[in-house]
Amino acid sequence: AAAAAAADESGDVEMAEAAADEGGSGSGGGGSGSLHWRYELMLMSVVPMFCLRLNKPEIPASLLSLMLDGLINDNTGVRKVTFQSLSNALAITKNPTRRKPHVPVPSDEELRSRGAFRVGPRENNQLHTFDPATLPRSQEAFDDACFVDGNSLGWSCWPEPPTRVPLPPREQPTVEDNLTHSPTLALVLARFQDATFVERLITLLDQSGKQSSSSGGGGSGEYFDDNRAQLWKGLFGTFHDRFLAVFKPHLERLCAAKEHHSQRLAAEILAGVVRGMKHWTWAESAPVWEYLGSLLPRTWQEVTQEAVDDWSGFVRFVVYDRDPRRLGWLSDVLLQSPFREVDAGDASGEELRRLALLQSMLEEYSWRGLRACEQLLTQVERRLAHPYKQVREKIARMLFVIFRSFSTPLDSVDMARGDVEGAPAAGRTYARVLGGFVRRTHDALVAPLDLEALEDAERKRCFNRTKVVLSWLVVNHHGGSSSALRAFASPLLRVTLLAHQVGVGEDVELKNLIKQAVGFFSQGYFTKAVVSELVVTLVALATPAAAVAAAAEAETGEQQQQQQQQQRSLTWQGKVHLLHFTQVFVFRNLFLLSTDELRTVTDMLVALLKDEQVEVRALAGVTLSGLVRCDKRVRTDFGVKETMFKLARTKLRAKAKAGTTGGGAGGGVEGDAEAEAARLKRATVKRHAGVIGLAALVDASPYDIPDWLPEILRELCRHSEDPMPIKTTVSKTMSNFSRTHHDTWHVDKLKLSEDDLEVISRMLVSPNYYI
């Protein structure tokens, strides 16, 4: 290897020929057999270096023979290295593609002068997107087509100087031109036209794939390998369809096999065939399209679930950086009825497989596949309530891929909603597609005010639809596309927080999805207008009485309907998730909240402190404590301290009225007892709310004692003998206070009076009894 690196060009060729003479060993090779297989493997590992150093379009015949013999060598390592060597050799001897500058019509400058230029889909890049109406389905259209293969070309702008794109296929080099360019390639053509050679090659590759799958070592032999597919691409790109007929029987057998390794080998070969068809003429391409259009649907209909990833790799390899107009036949196959009847045999498994393949295609198409995405969205939306979990998860991922294709850098939230007059067509399409989906989903999940009245089947469909939407939101945040949804954050938040309403029993999957969706949603980046909308939504969900009043004051019927939908109250689990959302959301967007909005959030937390569920009251206190620590206006300007004192001093038992007696009818006594119990419960909740609020103020200053804190500590100590759960809250708060001030107590206690210290000591020190 060191000698090869130091040799000149002629020396490289001589060394390569010498290596070929020594390396033709092994049971599959035709050389002298003088090398041990380990040394042969070392020698073959050097061959790719020779190929890369040869600056001539022609590879020595002896070196090509060595590579071809290595393809059918019994040693797996030799075959693996030879694949890379022959792939490099074909790349070196490739006849240069004939190109021309691509000048878009109209130009970017002309669009800018008209004010019609924008990043993303626009007038001068629509020709290179997927459109069933413009696919070249005739020889004349195909021969005259100018394909732009780079997926990023034209999205933000067209490059200057103009990028060079391939000429139409009829003007590209033929097979004869390739053989004239590099005469020694005739050896490769002759060998792959030999049915015996191809049969042995396919057999060895199939067997090695079986060994890799059975060993379970996680190597490249278990998955679709781009490097192996790259060799097939080079072969069929150089020699076109000259030996495709030799491979067809083997492809039929491999595609019909149930074994994972056979399916993987078929996917790699067919990926190379399709990728290598880039410069084939219409006469060469049309029969292959027809053949694949028949073979692939049959294969995918019976493919095992283990092989789906391999065929997804096939689709990605084929579609990557290719003009969608080259692959109209593949789009026709994949977009053809991706869903089946649920009760028809293995319908769910077939749907899962087809959606996985379709997702791979749309992810690679990206913004060029907008029409395919819009066409597919209608079918996907009808199956949001699919009964099978795996299909629902794949549908959620498909929704993410579809809407990500429509998302473009937009000037404002109003433009994303389509509210700006004269908004670009792409912005209007985005608003129409995503906005329409969000509205329909919101109406389907939130509008029914009495879910308990629904039939079990309809309730189950609503339940499944909710899971899909939540999974979609989680996937969006995982995929880094959460900003695309901020224009519709308010209805999506409402759907997320109300998801518990449609839950059936204790469903762990739904709980996890809600938790993830709330967590990711709260960490999103929002504009000031969206933050204001979210505050309104939070208050409407947490305090439905305010929404009722707003609905009564609404001027139009549409506004009343919207307010009535907002007044739907949350379950206590939903309120817990709302408070978790509020904690992160307010902290991340505090600089965007106005004083009035901050006051609104504070009032909402005070209202939740008086909730009947103790878990909601406790979490509202934690949230209020964090808000006080973040912004002192909550304590000083909004009257929180005074409100908590008033609530904490709520009397638990009313004084008996003068002249009342305990007599009377039995029913009256029982009614009075029930009324008194209800009143006592309400009073206990209000008193507990005040104590939790005071405890939140104490927890907001964990490491110092401000001037306003001693008064609160005295008030808390007065409630140490109150009934449960007030007593527990006081005890826990004082214990935390002692723990956080322990290290600096010798300084902190100077800020307290002797009476305060005595009261606190009695609270913290348990009494001792001596007999």
C-alpha cells in the first residue's frame, strides 16, 4: 500500500497487474492459487486504492478479471471488498454525463420585481414537482424533458451561475459510447451476460445474507446496504438493459421468497436497476417500468413485516435527490389505495406495510411532493380512528411528513392562517390544508359536549382519533417542526388538555401520550400574539364560568358557539396537565406576557387553589410559588398575599343563630345536616386554598427571610391544629422552611422576633414526655 501511494501513474498500472497475477486464487477465482485466503483478503483490500489512483478512464483487463473473480469467491470478506472495488472502477470509467445550464422561467429577479418571490414553492419551480398531470407518459414528452435531480435546487432560490442539469436521455451516451470510452468494460458486460456467473453470484449473495440474518450480529448483512446497491446502480447505469433479462428469473424467485435475506437482496438489486435507469431512453425504460409496476405490487402485498425496512430502504435509495417526474410509475404504485378494508384478511398488516413505503417516498420528495401529500391527506384523515395501534402510529408519522412538506418559512402567524390579503399561493395552501385539518380535528374531538351520551363504538373511534392526534403532536416536536404548528397552537392545546374526556378507563398509552404532548407543547417557541391566545385558552379551560359569561356577552352566533366549546370543563387530571403546561409555558414566555396577562394567569391559579380536588390545589400552589419567584409583581401588585390571608381565615363552623333549636321534623334535621356538611366542605376547601397560597409564598423564598415573610409564618402556625389536609400542608411547609434555612439560621433568626421564634420552635420540635 505504501509503494502504491508513492508510485507514479504507470507504476500503479504495473503494480495492479502484478497484484492481479498473484491474487487470482480462492475456489471462486481462476488464478494460480498461490496465496492463503488471509493474504488474498489483504491484497484485495488494496485494490480499491489502486482504482482510486488510476487517473485513466480504462481499468487494466487483468485487474477487472480479478474483481470479477472476487465477486464469486467463496470468502465473504473477499466478496465484500470486491463489491467496493468494482463499484469504484465503474465510477472511474463512467462516461461523463452531458449537461446544459438550467435557466428558470421566469427568473428569480423577475419574480422579485413583481413582488412574487418567496422561499418554497413558487412559479418558477413548480415544473420540477410531482404533478400527475405533467408526468412524462409519452416518448415525446420523456425525450424532451429536462430533469432537475437535486432536491434542494430551486427551493430557496436558483443558483448563480445557473446549475448544469443533464440533457434529455436521448442525448446521453449509449452503451456503445461507454464501451468505446473504456474498452475493457467489455469483460464486465460479457461476464454479467453469462447466466452461470450470475446464478452463482446470486446464490452466494443469498447464502451470505442468510448467514448474517441467522447470526444476529447487527452487521450490514442484516439491513439494506447502500454500498451493495451502488454497485448494481453502476452496472445498470453503464450497460443499461443489456443483461437485465438474465436477472429477471432470479428477481422473480427472490421477490416470491418469504425469507428476509432473499427479500433484502431483491430490494438491493432492484434499487440499483431503478437508480441506474437515470439516462435510459424511453425504449429502454418503458418495458422496465411496466415490469416493475407488475412485480413490486405483488411483492409488497405478500412481504413479511421483517422485510418492510429493506423495501423502505429501496424506496429511499431510488427517490433520493431524483426529480419526481422520473418516478411517476413508482408514485402510481404507492399512491394507489394505501388503505384496505379493516376486516379483510391481513388488511391491517398490508396497510402498515404500504404506509411505511409511502412514508419513505414522501420524506424524500419533501416539498416537491405537495400534490401527492394533499391527495393522500384526505385518505389518511378518514382513517384517524383506525382500530390497530401500529397503523395509528404510522398514520401519525404520515401526518407529520405531509404537513412538514407544506411548511415553509412564513412572514407571520397571520400569513400561516391565510389571513393576510395577497398572501402567496403556498401560504394559502398551507393555511387551507393544515388549518382545515386542525379545525376538523378540534370539532370532532372537542365539540361534543356530552361524550358519555355517545355510543360505545363512536366513543371508541373518538378515543382512537385522539391518540393519533396526540402521537402526531409528539412526533412533530421530536422532528423539530413544532414551529410549523404555532399558528394553530390554541385549538391544539385545547385538544391536548381535553383528551382525558374521551379516555376509556385507565389507559396507560393515552396517559403517556398526553404527558409527552403537554411537555413538548409547553417548550415551544411562540410569538406574542400566540402567547396571548394561549393565555385566553388556559383561563377558559381552567375557569369555565368565565367562558360562560363571555358566551353570554358574545355578539354573534359563531362567537357564542366558540365560547360554548371553550366552557367545557376539564377533569381534575386535565387540570393537573394544564398546571404542568403553565409552569413551563409561563417561565419560557414571561418576557412576552403583559402585566394584564400575568394578572390573568395569577387569577387563574388562585381559582385553581380552590378546586375540590386536593391534587389540583397542591399543584396550583407549586405553580404559584414558581410564578412568585419569577416575577415579584405577582406578590406586590396583584394582591395575592391579602387574598391568601382572607381565604386562610375562612371560618370552618358558623355560630348557631339565636332562637334555633335542634328540634323539628326528621327530614328537616337530615336536610340541615347535609347542608351543614356541604358548607363545612366548601369552607375547608377555601381555608386550605389560603394555607396552600401562604405556603407557596414561603416556598418562594427558600434561602432568605424577606420583611413580609414573618407575618406569613405566624399565620401558618395558627393553622397547625386545623383538620386534615390543612394540618399536613402546614407541617410540610414548616419542615421545608427549616431544612432550607438550616445552614444560615444563625443569621436568618435575627429577622424574627422572640415570639416568632417561640412559635416556630413549637411547630418544629416534637414534645417530649417523661414519666
